[in-house]
Amino acid sequence: MSTEASGSGGASTATTPPMIKATAADKYFGDLHVLKDINLEVPRGQVVVVLGPSGSGKSTLCRAINRLEPINSGTIEVDGEPLPAEGKALAALRADVGMVFQQFNLFSHKSIIENVTLGPVKVRRVSQSEARTTAMELLERVGIADQAEKYPAQLSGGQQQRAAIARALAMKPKVMLFDEPTSALDPEMVQEVLDTMTSLADEGMTMVVVTHEMGFARRAAHRVLFMADGEVVEDSTPQDFFSNPKTDRAKDFLGKILTH
Amino acid sequence: MFDFLTEYDILGAFWVTVQLTVYSAIGSLIWGTILAGMRVSPVPVMRAFGTAYVNIVRNIPLTLVIIAMSLGLYQTLNVALGGNTITATNFRLAILGFVLYTSTFVCESLRSGINTVPVGQAEAARALGLGFGQVLRMIVLPQAFRSVIGPLTSVLIALTKNTTVASTIGVAEASLLMSEMTENESDVIGLVFMIFAMGFVILTLPVGLLLGRVAKKAAVKR
């Protein structure tokens, strides 16, 4: 398949490496071939939305980019660096890759502000007071500064997810991965999280977003990857994908989700 | 009827029991936490050591462990643990034995606590760039500890009562005094038993009640 960026947001030049590059990446869960020969380049500043039916491998692809799921063969590079094996180098790389999870995964025994300052203080060795200032700015930005001293269980799902986004941003990441960030939310809370993500996209953050939110894909994405059975089946702009899907799998998928 | 009590230092004997319990509890908590860390570590050698240690030590009767400290460590290998007198040495050997033994139960309680922490907590911490040790220390263990305060209380109570085994190597704790008193005061043997039984209940009951409250307060809300 084509590896060139087909979106409009790519700001890459010939001299800088793509932010994310996967070459012939394969991943198995036992006998199940979940990622099949994935080749992908994501230039700086591009917002890529990954769509596909459940079990298509889109979450696995997202998690493979910071090696929460190690691939079995092939290579994945982030900002020109191949993913190292588990250890200090991998931890350093992960610090530059922000990740937002479906289940938020805020640290339950720490307050929101502690969640946001933990990474900068313990990984980046930023002073506690500086980390706090930055954290409050970020919480302000995602609209939950008044919840800073509360614990995750005291917040609504939407607030927790925005706190999780602030926690990831506090590390000043080069790229942000979103693994179904709105799938565990009540419908009325989806929009507040999508708004936060859209503003992030507008600021030029490189983003890989696994989602079922077609509205977000249309509005904020530069590029849509459609996955089925572990393969990237379509790689196009949102406009092309939604109005003119090329494969039967994509037509079938869109037919099911857009008619209800 | 209680006149004979003045001839014995019951409080002193229970004070030795308390000391044995406190030192052993602290040591067991530390060594047990390290063992639990080994058992969940990604390094196969550490995992194997942790598993082998726990499965061997917790299946040896405590009396044997304590006697091995005295016969094996001290009398054969001359390890006195810095004790100047035989009393001090036996006291330290007993504590070492209790730590080696009780830590296996601390380790297993903690490990079940670690299993109650959702895997996403560790994943989120790793995704921030924290290393294995940091994830364990800052995220997983604090939550695991809070969920196993109940089981650890049972371990602590068992340890308090297990300190009676130290009498086998001559540590002058409560049960050694009890044996002496049952010999000398055979006419009030029932009373002697009652006094010592009550003594242990007085030691363990408040600890259990207090830690039960702490467990409720510390529980992590999800």
C-alpha cells in the first residue's frame, strides 16, 4: 500500500524524519495475526484517525507505537528512532509519546493535580512548583482547574478523560496517541473530550486517534486509515473516505455506522 | 489468690513479646515487599528466586526455622548477629527467623493485592516514561498495600502469637514464663493459662480493630 501522506496537514520536509514510521510491522496474539505487514508514515503535525470494525487491530496498532504491545517483526520508528527494547531507553522514548486510554487510567490513589505533575517531576526532573504551575495551566485549558484537588473517582468520565489528556500533555510530548478516548463515556460527555482534542489538533500536534467518532474524523482529521482484519485497507483524506470509499469493506462499515 | 503473681515479671515477659513482634513485623514488611517485587518482576532469575524462596520457607514449620537459626546459624556457623550475650544473640536470631518466615506470607498477601490493581494503572505509568521500579513503587504497591491491610492484619496477629516459638531457643518471652509458672504454680494452672491467654488477646484485639478502621479509610476508590 501507499506510504505517502495523503493528508493536507503534513508539514514534513525531506530533511526531517516522519514522526511515526512503521515498516512491515507484524503482530500475533498466539495464532491470531492482528497486524499484517503494516507500512505507515505519519509526518509531523498530521492528525490521523484510525477507523475500523472491532477486532481490526486498530487499538493494537496504536499501542504498538509506544511498545505497550511489542510487535513480532518489522520496525516502528518514532521521530527517526527505532523503538528500543524494554528498559531505560524505551522509558525515555515513551516520555515523548503521550497516550490517552479508553478507560482513562488516572492513578486512583492520587489527586488530579498529582496525576498531572507525577510524570514531569519523576521522569523529566522538573521542580515540584514548576510542574504544579504547568499542570494548573493545562487543567485550566481542559476546563477542570477547579477539580485539581479531587480524586479521579470523584470526577465524571468526561472530566477524567480531560484530566488524562492534561496528564499526557504535561510531558510536552512530540506525538499523542488516543486509544478510543470517548468509547467509555456517556454520550453527553463525548463532546467536551472531542473539543479538547480538536483544539489540540488545531495547534499542530501530531495525533493518532483510534475512534468511532465520525464527526471528529470529518472535522479534525487530515487523514483517515481504515483497518480491517489487521490490514490498512484504505488510506485517504476524510472527504474521500466518507464520500467515496474504494473497498467493499469500507463501504460495508460506513453503511452500518452512518445509517443508524 | 493472686499473691504468687508478684514473684514473676509478667509484664516484662510480655514486653519481650511486643519487642519480638514489632521488630519482626518491620523486617517482614520490608523483606516481604522486596520478595513481592521479585515475584512480579520482568527478570526471570528474580521471579524464580522469589517463587522458590516463598514456596520453600512458608512450608517449613516455624519451630524448625527458629531452631535452625540457633543450631545452624549460631552454633554451627557462629553467626551471632552482633549479640554480646547469649540472651541478646537468641533474641536477634529469633527475630531473623520470624522475618524469614513471616515475609513469605506478607509477600503472598501483597501479590494478591497487586493483582487487584487494574493493569491500566501500570500501563498509564509506563506510557508516561516511568521505569519498572518507579511504576511498582509509586503506582502499583501503594494501591496494593491499601487493598491488603485486612490480610496483613491477620499476618500480624499470627506473628504476635507465633513469637511464642522463640521460647524453643530460650528467648524469655511470655510463653517461656508461662511454662515456668505452670510448673511452679500447678495448683492455679487454670488461672495461669487465663492470664497469658488474656495477655495475647489484649495485645492483638486492639491492633485488629484499629487496622480494620485504617483499611476502610485507605481503600482506593475506583
